[in-house]
Amino acid sequence: MSDQMSRITLARRPEGAPVQDDFKLETGALPEPGKGEVLIEVTHLSLDPYMRGRMDDAKSYAESLEIGDTMTGQGVGRVLKSNADDFAEGDTVTGMTGWASHATLPASVLRKLDGSVPASTALGVLGMPGLTGWVGLHKYGNPKAGETLVVGAATGPVGSMVGQLAKSLGLRTVAIAGGEEKCRIATETFGFDAAIDHHAHDDAKSLRAAIAEAAPDGVDIYWENVAGQLIEAVLPLMNVHGRIPICGMVAWYGGDNIAEENQLPAMWRSILVNRLQVTGFIIFDHWDEFPEFLADVGPKVEAGEISYLEDVAEGLENAPEAFIAMLKGGNMGKQVVKL
Ligand SMILES: NC(=O)c1ccc[n+]([C@@H]2O[C@H](COP(=O)([O-])OP(=O)(O)OC[C@H]3O[C@@H](n4cnc5c(N)ncnc54)[C@H](OP(=O)(O)O)[C@@H]3O)[C@@H](O)[C@H]2O)c1
């Protein structure tokens, strides 16, 4: 066993979209687990859009990273050494390892994986993004058979979960995705009734016309993953008593593409006129529902009733490149890094 580890740190705060020089690959001595701790060799690392927010020094629902900190992230891996009663060498576990080849973590923040499904699913379909789609749709979407749901970033782990659950509940599902290939995956793999390539539309008006065609009865649930041009396109199509669970706004994470101020009044007026229910939510308020989520969705994933797609980058050193690409739509499914 090597006595060295590597990690990716925040080298500087990005201006707009992150670039390679915002990250630094560092090596150091392998840490020793303390009492009640476990040393993990990371095999898969999750890359998620929320990490972009952690790189800024701005008030948010979670603390910012400091320069020099290891990039935040969930990983799965093998236990190399355990000083905790419940974990043994060779166990497969998941926890917040950060972007690192190894991590020592207290046993209390780790979850053991049983091997019934590939371990990497704990980062996507059966992890935080899957839970986000499951909780948010049921709690804030209030889906009803016969209604229409529209979701952006539809082939990602959140959007694909939302689309498949809504479809299974009898809704018409409309995917917004970047490119023809993603649109094909949305309908063929994830069962969306229609898919619209947002790259094929230069402005909100054109995108709106395409959505109106795909959603002839209007939109009852707009699942907000993206914001940007899509929110401008969808809002006027919302039905009375429609719901908008606000999950994320990835088009705005880099600080660009912000809607001009003079468009906001019309948007907010639509919320009033249509008595929309717009609810922001953050998944860490819902961790207590994880066991129920796993009990419901786990068997469906095992049985192939819920599909998932993973985009696997190879090597910790390639995590920044994969992360930068993901924020621009370069990922095909849940972005993970295999170490
Ligand atoms: N509230 C919470 O607790 C919570 C938890 C998890 C995730 N989230 C949010 O959920 C959303 C989806 O997360 P995910 O992990 O499933 O990500 P993801 O879909 O794997 O990756 C992000 C996707 O966003 C899309 N995108 C990026 N820029 C865009 C733009 N300008 N216009 C339209 N689409 C754009 C791209 O898909 P296309 O190429 O298809 O456009 C890209 O692949 C994110 O906003 C994330 O922050 C929130």
C-alpha cells in the first residue's frame, strides 16, 4: 500500500465559469485514521453542480470553501483501515471524502454499501441526486395523473429521476436537453413523451413555441433545474395552480446568462396571475427521508424499472476537466470520476 495520497484543492476563486487554473492537484502523506475513524481508498467520486457554489465566497445555504481546501464531494470506496467497530477492512462505503484518493472519516458519517447494485449508484440514482428528484417531486410537485411536467437537464441524475417517477404516475413528461443525442436518450432510456433540444432555439420565444407544441394542455409542473432562458420560455405556459419546485439554476451558476432585470416583473406577474406554487428546497433538509427513498427506489433500480446513466471520467487528475465540462452540458448522465 502506497503511503501517499492525492487531492484536488481550490487554487483560486473562479470568475464566471471555472477553468483548470482554479484547481490544484496536490500530493501528501496518507492520513492515519483516529479513534472511531476509517481510512478509505476512494474508487468513485461524484461531481455535482452545487460544487460550483462552494467555490465562491458568497452567502449561501452552505459554507464556502477556503483557498487550499480540498474540493467538497461525495465518494465511494474501500475501507483500508478501520478503528471503528462497525466497519472492517474491505467494506465498501460512501461518505463525503472530497476530491481525493483517500480520506479518513468518522464511522458515524459513513454508509456501508451492500453490493446489490454497482457502488457508483450511491452517488447518483440511489444517492443525493436521486433522493432530490424523489423528495422534491412528491413533496413540492404534487403530481397528478394526466398532468404535464417539464424538466430541464433531463438526462442528468435529478432530471431523469423526476421524469421517470412522473411518467410512472401517469403524467405527460417533456424533457429539455442539450443536443440531439441527449434528446434521444431522454425518450428512449428515460421514457419521456417528448424531448426538446434547447441548443436548437436561440431565444426564449422559440423555445416556448416548441414546449407549447410538446405540452398542448399547458404545464402543470415545471421542475426548475436550469433557469436561464428556459424559465422565460416556460412561465407563460403554466396552468392555473401549477407548481414549480425550484431545485437548481445551473444556467446561472457561472454568473452569466442572468435574465435582464426588466424581464422579471413579467415573470413574477405570471406567478401571481396563475396562483403558482413556487417552492425552493435544499436536499439536506430531507436526509431523514433517505431510508424511505432507498426502500422505494432501490428495488426498482435493481429490477431495471428505473434506468440510470453514468458518465465516467478516469483519474482524479481529470476531475476538474470533467467538472468544467459538466457545467456546460458535456456530461451524458450522472458525472462520476473513477479513480
Ligand atoms: N436543491 C437541491 O438540494 C439539489 C440537489 C441536487 C441537485 N440540484 C440541482 O439540480 C440540477 C441538476 O443537477 P444534476 O446533478 O442532475 O446535474 P446534471 O444534469 O448532471 O448536469 C448539469 C446539466 O445542466 C444542464 N445545463 C447546463 N447549463 C445549461 C444551460 N445554460 N441551459 C440549460 N441547461 C444547462 C446540462 O444539461 P443539458 O446539456 O441537457 O442542457 C448539464 O448536463 C442542478 O441545478 C443542481 O444544482 C439541487
